[in-house]
Amino acid sequence: MNLWKIFNLAQRKTIYPSVLLGLILAVSAEAKVAVLDRVAAIVNDDIVLQSELNQRTAAIYVNIQESGTQPPAKEVLKKQVLERLISERIQLNIGYNAGVRISENEIDQTMARLAAGSNLSMQDYLASVNARGTSIKDLRQEITNEMIMMQVQQGSVMRGIHISEQELNNFLNSEEGKLMNSPDIMLGQILISVPSSATVSDIAAAQKKLDEIIVQISQGADFKQLAIANSDDQSALEGGDLGWRKQAQLPSLFTDALEGLEPGEISSPVRSGAGFHLLKLYDRKGGEEKLIEQHFSRHILLTPNEIRNEDDTVALLNEIRKKLQAGEEFISQAKEFSEDPGSALKGGELGWSTPGSFVPIFEQTMNSIALNEISEPFKSQFGWHILQVTDRRMQDFSDEILRNRADNLLRQRKYSEELQVWLQKIRDEAYIEIKEI
């Protein structure tokens, strides 16, 4: 790798500045010092550094220990971490090439949500981050990378998902559709992937590996430890933990495998387009709720353009927000400034909404603010918004609510099925050269 390529990578922010100097010293023929770092893997035109691999492995090893799960051998863990880093590199480069950028304001909002989720002030949250040995700069980079990968996954997988009226009707007429009041499932999984170009021998080898894992489980081995050491799913380093999921959101292959299982039990092997799955049901709850909260809201949307950049757009929204807080009428401000053609002429009014009607960030904001409060500016795929909720009510399920929820569940189900297949596909298509680690 020459210096010119390294400078290109640095400009694209796919390597950290602190690593750049080490790389330059390592590859420069004139450098009279020992090599400070080396390459662990080449991923297309990008690289994973040994120092980065070691640092991430060490951090994850500590996290696993603190969770109460016995970590696997460090060399086994390091291979899993390297696969995670390779997947991240591929996705981040897809995002870079597609023009995905995360603003400083978005990072600030995410950090505020993380602090609130930990019941900490921002100052205390940042202190806890420093105490873990992570700099604020590295934290912001981690948040940026996660947000880019999420946008790439949503854009690459979700945009290809379409739910027809016939699919929706068939689902609502099915037994599952009639049980929209679905229980929550706490789930873990081990995935033994099968490449899209797998041969018969590849499939047989994956099946054999899964059989060996099942034997170890029957002998009392810990499911989470086996997932960390063997699973090819993105959840591997979390012990295969998929968290709480609505049962109706799970792929039908999973719901069939979980039928009749009691908490703590392991499913029979499940075969999908991604490979072989082994599921563990940790817990099941809920399913009795009959009411749902609705919101009556209005918003003002501004979209950056050639004349008004993103910073100017946010600044204008903040000016409008101050006017509204000082007593200006929302309707008049929305009619004057909002660039949402569907609601501007109605003073920004969106009416009564049902879950699934809006994109996630919009619904998260709508759920989090107090009545009549004007939200901080926030960004969605449509632009920048400020939002006000003027009323809330609890309503029984209606046909409209059922259809919105059913559509969302079907999309989530297809997304869950397709995401791992897509991740395997982009890895198969990438040029990857793993060095000795």
C-alpha cells in the first residue's frame, strides 16, 4: 500500500488520524523507525489495522466478562471481531460512496438520547465514557459509523421491500393477523451462515458444525458463549442476543420453530436463505393490551437546498421555534415556511396518527415530547422538522390501526429475513484478504 492510497483513505475518514501516522511510518521507505502497526485485512480499497482489531477485541472481551458470560479464547474472539470489522468497512464504504453524511447536530442528539437512556446528565454520561477508556472523539466516531451503517442497511434492504394490498389482506385474514395483539419474545440465536455460492460440501460442513453445537448444548454448554465463538450473525458478539421482539415481527420460520417452546428451551435447527439457525427462547410476555395511544400533531418541514445549506436550515427552524415559544401562531408559521406540500396549507396539521404512520425518528419525537411542547429540530429522510403534539388519546383497535400495524410488521419481517442475506451478499462480492492475525 503506498502513501497516496493512505492519504485517500484518510480523506474519506475510514481510518483514524492517530492511525495515519503509524501507517505512514510503516510504509515509508525512508522512515528510520520500527513498524508501528500492520494490516490485519484488506477490504476492497480499505484496510483493517491490527491495532484496531486488538483494541476492539480487548474492549469486547471485557464487556463479555462484565456481562457474566465466560469469554471464548481470545484468538477465537479475535476472528469474530475481525469479521465484524470487515462487515463494517464494507457498509461504511457503501455509505461513503452513496453520499451518506451524519451532521454534528445528529450526533449531539444521539448522545443526548444515550445519556437520557442511562438516566445521566450529559456531563455524567461523558465522564462515564472517559472512565471506560473511550475518548469523546472516538465515541462520536462510533456513533457516526453506527448511524451510517443503519442508513445503508435501511436504504439497501428496506427500499426493496413492498407490501401489496393482497399480501396485507391475506395476513389480516390469517390466524396470525387476527392475533395482532402479539406477545413479546426475548430471543437468542446462533447462525451458521451458508454463502450464496455454497457447494453441497459447504452445506454439509455447516450442518456438521451446527450438529456439534447442539451436542455441546445438550452437555450443558452456555448458549451465549457458543454464539460468541461460532455464530455468523451480527449479534454474535452480544452472545446471540436479539433482545425483545414482537412475535409477529419475527420471520415465519422463527415463529414456527418457537411454537410450543417454553422459556429456556432451544429450537430445532431452522434453515433460511442465510444459513442454519438455532434459537433460544429466553422469555415471553404480554399480548393482552387492547388499547393504543394516538397523537394529534402538526409540524414544519424544511429541506436543505442549493441556496440554504443544512446548517442554515437548522438555524431557520430554531428561529421559527423561538417565535412559536414566544406566542406566534403555529398555523401561520407553517403556512409561511413549511415545505411539506401535504400539510403546509393546513397549518402543518397531520391529524390523528396511528403507530406505523410515520418514519421511526418522527414517531420517537412525537412520543417523547410533552403536550403543546415544540420539539428541537430533528432530521428524517425528508428533511428537518419541528413538531408539536396538541392532544393524545387511547383508542381501541380500528381497521386503520390494524392495517398500519400489519403493514409495518410485514415490512419488519421481510427486513429481518433479507438483512442477513444482504450482508452475506455484499461480503461475497467484496475483495477481502485476511492477513495473519
